[in-house]
Amino acid sequence: MPTSGKFSTYTLSVEPYSDFFTGYIVERGQVIATLDSTLTSLPTRLAPQSSKALSDGPAPSPATLTLWFKALGDLQRSVAGSHDFFQHAARAIHHPGGLEGGIILLPSDDDWTIAASLISGVDSEVEFRTDLVNRAVSAKATIFHDTRKIKQTLQNCELHSAVVSPVFDNDGKPIAAIYGFRSQNDKNNRRGIRRLEAQFVQVISDSISVAMTRMDAEASAARSRALLDQTFSPTVARKLESDPSFLDGKNTEVTVLFSDLRGFSTISEAVGPKVTYELLTDVMDCFSAIVSDHDGVVIDFFGDGLSAFWNAPIEQSEHPIFACLCAVAMLESLAELNQRWEDRLGRKLQAGIGVHTGMAQVGNSGSRTRLKYGPQGNTVNIASRIEGMTQEVGCPLIVSSATADRIAVAMAVRKIYRTQLKGIQQPIDLFEVIPAGRNQLPTDHDQKYSAALAAFESGDFQNTVALLSDLQSSSTVDDPVINFLLSKAKDRVRDKFAPSL
């Protein structure tokens, strides 16, 4: 048996010859006809948002057309999906649509709920029929009780005639149904739904479809834009909006940067979680803005650290230089951060940054709602290990030879030494990036350092100690790289002459 759904705003009175719960016309207990046999469909739509012209029926008068356009204009000016939006649609079905009532239905689990309704003052029991709504959705067409197909023998019965027009999204999923109806009674002698009336309901349905699919598209675009703006610089984000294929995975050369605050566990323990949270927010806001200013992409935040990379999704021929200029700017920003935080922390903030250039597989490893675009592979691991070496060496910015070779035209670099990084098979040459404002060193300083480094790498550690000690004593500034190598060389000498056990 067909089913029906109620709306609670009616004054209900059951007539002795009508049964609107089942959709059957019953006279004194005898079924004399079913309205189902009078159902007609409008021509199939070309698309969920399009309507076909009337195939028959008189054209509406200019006055009627004016009212139609005004009603549709009121609907389009409403905010799609709001109560006013659905109420305008329900009102239009009644006036100027000419039907007794209009109901806007939304899908809810396996049922339909009323979003809005407008009913004329009729003292009769009228309910929307769920079976008709489901039939219209299944047929993907507007269905209605055609006046011409209702038997004249039923003219004295109180008929509940309906028109149902489903609304679909761009994926063909039902998102609403427009339900108009007419009951024949002493205040209304019209029987059934005329084709022109059904066509107007379908126009309302199409208007709702356009508005709601546009709302969903705009919301989706806004979510995508927010994801892009949070991840990429404005320049890159705008390009990705016009061509999302840039986010497709690819194997390409990138420059990866890892940064980390020094001694942060001690700071966090001393100041507590609330201040720690405020501090990290300030530092990461500052660092991520600097990455964006240098056209980089933040990969992730991890505790007190940040990772970023360059040369994807947009190609950047000078990506190693961009990454190192960004690193220098991040270190320079510590001066301003310390002005805000040193009194509260009781110490200065310090950071270590490692940079490496190499091949990586780049793509989105996140989800549809959280974009996590970045590189994966050994290049990322090496950059992370290099950042760890900054604490051991005592140097705030260290890069690999692959990066140093590409930035030497723009920035001064100095080789530290070759080492085996933890978890990395091949030895890596590490370089210090020398700040532009560092005090000038004696003219023979570089030659002496090169000689000391050559002695160190050849295993002549006693000569290394002598050369580096001389450099250390003659220098007017503390040099962490010389201090580091000198300590390493002394350890090797000590190991060489230590008595065997």
C-alpha cells in the first residue's frame, strides 16, 4: 500500500468517502478508483537544471508571467538552503502557481522531512504521499495527476491530486522534492493538476536545483581555496586554483628545509603548557609566513619544528637559493621574537636549520578535507638529519654539498667536513652558510682553514689540532665550526695514543 507523511499544521477532518493515507479513492468502504492511474510525467529533462517547453496547453497571460517571474526572482534572491529560500518556493507553488498548497521536502535517512510549507485554509485531511515522491525520484521526472485523465465519475469525490518534482545535485543524488497538491472541495472545483501548473512547479524545482548545486560548488571552492591558502603562497595558490593538476604526484628535484628550536624541552618545562602553546603559535606563525614570502610550501609542523620545500608544485630554477634565503630570514626573525619573549622565558630563543637538495616523489599525502602536499623519500630524511647536526656543530644553518654548489653564486659557504649521517648510507659533505654581516676575517684565514680541513680529512689529526689551534687563537670572534673540528681532532689524537686495554 502507498504510504504518506504528515505535516502537523492542518486541521484534520476525515471525510466518509476519502482515504488520502493510501492514495485510493474510497466511497462508503468500496475502492472505486486509484489516483495512481491518472499519473502523467512531464517530458524528460535534458539535465537536472534544465526544463523543456510545454508540449501543449494555453500560454500564460502577461499578468501571470509577471507574477511567475517575480516569484522566481524572490526565490533567487534568497540564500540557497535557508528557511526563507524554501518558504519562497512553497509560497510560489500556491501563488502564483495556483495550487492549494506547496511543500518542500528534504531527504532524511530513508524518509522525507518538511523544510517549508504553505497551505491554503482548507478543512480537510491532506498529506504528502511518500510513494509519489519516491516514484518521481526513481523516474527522475516531474509526475502529476493530469486533469484530462481523471474520470468524470469522480468529479464529486474530494480528490487529492499532486505534482512532484525531484531536485538532484550534479552527481544525480536527490537533494529535495517539490510537492504541490490540490483537493477538490466546495471552495475549489478544479480537479487534478493541469500540465501548465506542473510545468511551473518544475521551473521552481529547477531554480532550487541551480541554487543548491551552485551553493555546494561555491562551498567546495571555498574549502579548496582555504586549503590552498593555508598551504601555499598566494601566488602559487592562485595558479593551483586555475589548474589543480599541478597537485598531481611527480618525481622531481626539490630543496627541503627543516628547522627546530634549541633547548625547547627545557623552555616548555619551565613555562608550562599555556605559555608554551602561545610561544609555539607565535614562532610558527612567523616562520610559516617567511616560508610563504619566499614562495616555499610548508610540509608540516612537528612540536617545535617546521619543514618546508621548494620547486613544486611550481617550478623554481633557483629553489636552493630561495630555501637558503628563507633560512637566513628565519634566523634573523629570532631577534624580534626574542624582544617579545626573552623576559617571559628567561633566555633567548635559538634555532637550527638544515637544508638539502635532491630528488623526491612529490604529491598530496593528505585527504579531501586536509591537504598535506609535500615530498617523500631519502632527500627529506637527509634534510632532517642535517638539521640535527646543527646542534652538534653549534652552527645555526648547515646545508649539503648538493645545495651549497647551487647557492655559492649568491651566498658565502664553507665546508665543515664529510660525515656519515645516522640512517644514511652515503657520506655527506656538510657546509656552513656564512651570514653576509659576519665580521671580516684575516686574508689568510681561509687558506689556513682549508689546510686544517685537508689535514683532518686525510687523518693527520695532530697537524689539524695545531692549525686549528692557531686559527682559534688569532680569531677575534668565536667560530663554532673551528671549535667543533678542533674538538673532533683532539678526540682522534686522544684515541690514537690511548693505551689499549
